[in-house]
Amino acid sequence: MKLNKKTTRAGTVIETGSGNVFADLDLPDAPNLQFKSQLIYEITRCIEDRQLSQTEAAKLIGMDQPTLSKMLRGQFLNCSTDRLFSILNRLGRDIEVRVFKREADPEDARVVLVA
């Protein structure tokens, strides 16, 4: 992915990101990683909104606290989207999935979280 680069008068190079840090880092499956990270963010918000400790949240969602802590700190590559949906359900959130026709180039497929 090509980023827009700009050099300031001081010689500093500034790159404008694409909006997906995983794509900017050329990681495989970047749209899926971004979607999962957005789900993790929503899980974090749910835990904070309910003022749960990580231990309380882990018990509620059926995992141990160290695993929850790792997930919330970005170690979620082995978490499936289904698992993250289940966690959100256990935290009192409903999930709605919409599929619609895209008018753009088929190569520009995207997965979007609307919270």
C-alpha cells in the first residue's frame, strides 16, 4: 500500500496513513485485523461502562483473566470473530451483520464496524 508522503521544511517526512494501520504495515489480512481490533475496542468499552475488573469480566465471558488481559492488549490473532461476537453478547451487546452490494471495485472489499 502506497502512503502519501510529505516532507516538512525541517526535513521531517510525514506519512498520511490509509486509515488501517495493519494495511499500512503491510500485514496480511489487514481488513480482518482492523475489524477484530474494533471489536476488542468495543469489548474494552463494555467492561469499562459496566465498571468490571478484568477478573470479573473474564468470569462473565468465560475465560481466565490473563487471557483476557492479553487480548485487550492486542494479542488477538488467535481469537475468531465468532469468539469476539460471543464475548460482546455475554457483555450485553447485540451484534447486527449487514451484507450489501458494493458498487466499487471488487478488490476494495471491506469489513466495517458501526458502533
